[in-house]
Amino acid sequence: MRSLLVICSMLLASPAIAETAQPTADVDAIRAHAAEVLRNTPVDAVQPSPIPGLFEVQSGRNIFYSDADGRHFVIGAHIIDSVAKKDLTRERQEALNKVEWSILPLDKAVVSGDKNAKLKLAVFTDPECPYCRKFEKELTQLKGVKVYSFLFPLSFHKDARRWSTAIWCSKDRHKMMTDIMINNADPKAGTCDTPVDEIVALGEKLGINGTPTLISGDGRMSPGGKSAAELKAWLMEKQ
């Protein structure tokens, strides 16, 4: 279900809604129904959402929504504040999924961009992933950001690990990465030791299961690519 739940800020602030008693979540019922309907999805927390009568359900790094007794669930939807023009679900997910920048092994990343920039970006990328390739082109347009690309080959991409090895073993890693991802080069695998297995293990520990996955300098995580302009704005946001 990909529909958007739209909040009208004026409606939420109206006295009629403010004076209406809101239901209390039956957390036990929500947990039970979630386990039954959502294939044993664990429920970590339940709290009111910005929409009266709808509750935010946290499950690991994911968010979905439920009514008070768990009879109805809303999966894959985002709550949008149409007045403030904010994706409130995205903001909650980023807050839940924050990563301590200090745990990232920056010495095991391919470094590019503005090396003296204060803005930092980490990217878990797969050189065979078409979305990563599109995003890599956007990165060529990005200014004022230091980029750390972590090679995270997905198991179902047959050439991803070979190309990751070729990138890491190259004298100019970023050039090899762009040759593969933008210019469609097809090099042989390298013969040096690589940190690929370590990065894959780290990504799995962080709950990363798709590429590209972005991490801002303040630890916000965002799945999927962005345009250069969107990315710069996202990196400059203050949480």
C-alpha cells in the first residue's frame, strides 16, 4: 500500500478535534494482531501518530500504523504535513535509524567529492545496482560534500563482488568506480585483500538491505538515491 496519508495542520489544530477524547491504544491487541497478520512482525513500541485515532507502530527500523485495537493496519504509507510540507513518517524513520558516524570505518571507504568540506555523506553502494549507477551520476553534480562510498555488493548481482574487488584493488579507486558505474567498464577482479566482507557485515548489522543507502554526517539514514539538489538540502537539514 503506497498511498499517502495527508495531514492538514489547520484541521489537526481545530478545537473540535482537540476537545474530542482520543482512544487509548491496546498495545497487547496490536502486538497480537501484528504477529498474526504481518508474519510475526515484532512490535517494539506503540505511540500516538499525528493523526487522531491512528497509532504509530515501531518494528525494528520500520514504522507502520494501526487503529487502537490492531484490527486495521496501514503499511507502506507516509504521513505528510501538507502545510509545513514535511514528510513526518520519513522524519520519524530517520530519527529511529540514526547511526553513530564514529562506527563507520572511513578508512575502508572510497573517498571522493570535496575533501575539505564540512558536510559528509556515507553511501552503501553496489557497483552493479542500476539505482546506484544513477545516483553516482548525481554525485558528479554535488558540490561542497565529502563522500565516503562503502562497497556493499548484493548477493543477487553476479558481477557486484568482482567489480567491488576491482575497485578496491585499483590504484585510483574512485576512478575505477566511476569507470564501472558510469562508463560501463567491465574489469577483472582484483587480487588484493579487501574490506568487502566487513562492510557487508556492518551493513547487515545496521539493517541495510538495499542500495544505495545514504547516511548523513549527523547519522540520519535514508534508503534510495536523491538528485544532487535534494541530497544537498537533505545533508544541510538540522534534526
